[in-house]
Amino acid sequence: MKAVLFARVACCESNCTPLPTSLQRLREYAKAHDIEIVGEITQIGVAEPTPPCLLSEYLRQHTEVSAVLTTEPSRILPTPQLWVELVSMVKQTRVDLHFVDLPEIWTEERLPSLELAYRIRSAMSEYYLCSLRESIRKGQTALAQKGRFPGRVPFGYRVDGGSLVAEPAEAAAVRTAYERFASGHTNMRNLQQALSSTNGIRISPSALSRILRSRFYLGEFLWGGRQYTGNHPALVELVTFKLVQRLLARLRGKGQKSR
């Protein structure tokens, strides 16, 4: 039997299973079942062409292939609406679909009886994901109400015992950035170079701009459209922060006039 491997990840975020890991599982399955691999197809996200159409095009050009190996149905069917495309692909190419993580094999003869079960499974998975997202949202809001920032640790801080504390080197760079900008060093490129030479930390001009606008360094944070008082230490005094905001607004005004 000859097969093509198909690996797709839904995103590029760190919590997604990387493509090399998925492909390795598929290769091990093929080896264990004496299946010859004639090609590998990868895709990131729900992109065009859709997975069934992408595979159909490949299979029309490689008629010797009789099986598609992938990890689970959601790789080929990211949405239930693609079921018709999948059925069309299988009927036109006569391939079997091997889902190695189940493990399960879908053949043309089994598709009619599998449709209802697949749609029920998809609906349950979507309900679970919605419930999980809502639980996470509630948990994050509860943390925010207690003054604990539920997002990614901002530059200038680190986690210690479940709380945010100042990271010495980065916190010093934040203070230096505010002090220099407040004293008139308003060129982001020059400020970037000054931080690199003075503090030994390189920050991009765009990141510097975000740091200089963030009220997080006053001990506050925005979450879910609401402002909270955090229990993390402030790195900048209010008078300095307000001065920096005035200078930034003045720079924006000059930029608009020059256009």
C-alpha cells in the first residue's frame, strides 16, 4: 500500500502540536503497518485550498496512492461543513483515510454511517471548547479582580511564587527609558541605542513605544475592557508617566502636521 502523509496545525502558537511531531507519528504508523510513504503534505491554519481540496489535487496527480495518513479527523475536516468535500474526495480517488491517533480507518463504504457520528463528535468538541474558553475567561477575570495580571508576563517583570516581581535588569531598562524620554531623548532609535549601551538590553523601537504608553508600569493593567489595580510593583512614578504621555502626544501632533 502506498500512502501520502497529511499534517496540519490550526495555528502557529506554542500550544499547538508542531508539524514535525505529527509527521513523525505518521511515519512510525506507516512503518509499523508496512505502508510505503510516497509524499508528505503540510498545512498551517484553515487556509485555501481546504484540506480535502488540497488532497484531492495531489491524489489526482498521484493515482498510485491508495491511503491518506493523518492524526485525527479534525486535521482534514477543520469544520463539519467540509464533509461534502471529503466524501467527494474519497469517491473520486478511492483512498482510505487512516487516523493514527484514534486509530481508525475510514473507507468509502463506511462514510454514510460515519457522518452522523462525526457531526455529533464535532458538536460535542465545539461545546467543550466553548465551555473551556468560558471557564478560562472567568478564571482570568477572577485573578484580575484580585490584582493578579492573568496575561503574559510583561517586560520588566518575572513570576516569583505566583506573583509578579520586578526583574532587575529589565526593570532598570524600563526606568531608564522613561527617565531619558522625559528628559527630552524622544528619538526611539537613539533611545534604543542608549539602552543597549547603558543597560545591555536591546529593545526594538516599536516595543519601546508600547512600554512608554503602558500603564502597567504604574501598577495598573487593562483586562477585558476594564482597568484594574495590580498587586505588582510599579516601576515608574505617576509624574514621570504623565510627562512622557504629554511628550508622546506632542510627537504624534507633529507627525500629523508634517503629513
